[in-house]
Amino acid sequence: MKTAGGRRDFIQLEIHKLKRFLPVSQPVIGPKEIEYVTDAVKSGWVSSLGRYIEGFEQAFAAYCGTQYALAVSNGTTALHLALLAVGIKPGDEVIVPDLTFVATANAVAYTGATVVPVDIEAHSLCIDPGAISAAITPRTRAIIPVHLYGQPARMDAILALAAQHNLRVVEDAAEATGAEFNGRKVGSLGDCGIFSFYGNKIITSGEGGMLTTNSLELYEHAKLLRDHAMSPVKRYWHTHVGFNYRMTNLQAALGLAQLERIGEFLQSRRQIMQWYRDELENDRECRLNRTIEGAPSVCWMVCVEIDGLTYETRDSLLRELKAGGVDSRPYFYPVSDLPMYERADTPVAHEISPKGLNLPSYFDLTRADVTYICDALRAALVTIGLSRR
């Protein structure tokens, strides 16, 4: 039941606070995950060798429709390796969306290349192909489209630009495992794709990530760099400056078990998203995740945008929700606002960033939980003066 304010809302919020706290995200760990991880522990192969590493890589490549997958320590290291594999170096420019988690830009900075933030599309929150085109210079070497909050970017237009200008494309699919663009899985469309398996992602290995590609050359180069660039034929002989970006067998065991359940997880996300739409479809203050034709979101996060929010009032809204037992998180700040990167003219990203937040979307949410969350959101908007309900 939807309520607008007054004593009933107050009573509901107080009861819920006594009951439990609804986090933005939490993983689902079941018998299969426990079985696989226990098996890995008992095997004695607890570090970066063991059958679950290879099993997870092979299963993930098959799931994404790529020839190769490389398990790594997290999504950021996957992105760093992908950029090095495609040849990014100091003096190059790499185009990224201005609205993304900072890791996208940081991985570019690790290579010594210049981060070039460009604007996003309001309806998808993903990088704007028109803004990419305007930002290309003779130094541009790559584009990183980010499939933000689980929504695929317009890969057809991006790949066409890349082909026209001889640019590399590295898909940042950290938040979008299982998403598709025109029937193809993200991570299989560009030169490389990268994924994150942090604890709040669609599937988790605790920490961990994956690099996907159809290029044997890129795969072998990234694999070499992943393990200190040690020669595969001459032990302790190192041909490049490499990295310790390996995944452990324990993490891979957890990740493989999660991957085997991904259909269940994605269906749960779709159901939860529909519950939110049912609850908020008539609320003019709130706009939920939008999508683009041929590329439905996997709804990693429930996104709500509210006109009139500023960074200050959004912080007040987040505090009100938390006081009522509902966790939430703000949209990312534009990369170009961060002190280590240059300011960019990105009006859409700067307009949307302060008015967006993410609501709980984890797998065990019930319809009653979603109803409560939406009631709490309405009550909080009244409290901060953005609704007259």
C-alpha cells in the first residue's frame, strides 16, 4: 500500500527500523558456492593455480561468446591489462565517459596515457557517440564505453567510429555481466571486455575480475603481464615489467558457482526492477532506469533520478532513507570534477550526476520490501521539501 505522509508513514518507518536494514546490495551464497570453495580448500590449491581457475575462465568465455577469458584480481586490473594489451602508452589519449566509477579513468592513467572524459546520453547514462566523435584527435588511440549500472552503451555507433578512425575499443562491462547488445553479450563486441566480480556485482568471487577477447595475441600478452611477465618457457626469466594481477583458486571456485546460477540472478533483477516500476510509475518526481532498443539493462543497480536534487539535498535524502532502514548510494561524480583530471564540458553528465541515486536491488528483496522502500522514498522527499504529498 502506498502512503504519502503523516503518522502512518512514521509508524511504518519506526517498525521497519526495529526489524532490519535493507542494504543496496549483498551477495547470495548457497550450497553450490560452499561446495566448490570447500573443495578448493581441501585440494590444497588455494593460490593462483588449481582447476577452478581454468574452469571459471573457460565457462566465462563460453558464456560471453568469446574465444578467451583471463581471470584476474579485480575489474580495475583487468582494465589495466586490456589497455596495455592493445598498446596504450604515454602520450596517447583514451576517451572515457564522464559519468563512471573512477577506476575507468584511473586504469588509463596507470598507462601514462591522457584521460579524455566526454559526455553521456541522458536516456541511457552511457557514453554519447556524438561526443566521442567530437573528441577524437590525432593522439586518440582507444575508446572505453562503460555499460553503466548494467545498461549497454550504443556499441554499433561506437564500433563504427572506431573502425573509421582505427581506434581500439575496450568495453568496461564491470557492472553488466550478462547484458546483451543486439543479441551479443557485452564483452564480446570490442577488442577486449572487462568484468568485475566484487561483492556487490551480479556474480561475485569476493574480489576478482575477468578480461575477455577474441584475439589470441591480446590474450597471450595480457596473460604474460598478469604474472610478472614471467617467460612461459624459462622460469624466473621476465621479458617485460609485469604485475601480480592473478586470481586465486578459491575466488575462482566461488565465481564458477555463481556463474552457473547467473540465469537465476538475472531473472531476480528483472523481477525486482518490475516491482519498482509498479510502485513508482505514477510518481512524477521519480524516473527509473531507462534503456535503449536492442540493449536491455540487466539492472545491476536500481537507478532513480529526481528533478530538483542538488548534491546537498541528495545527501539529505540519503540520510533520511538510512534513518528509515533503507540503504542507498549516490550516482558517481563526473570524472572531470575530480582533482586529478581535467575539467570537461559535459553538460548532461553534470546535470544528471547530482539528481541520481541507487536503491536496494539485491536478490533476496521481496515485493513487500520494495513497497516499503518506495514508501520510505516518498516520505523522505516530503521531509526534505521536494514533494507536497
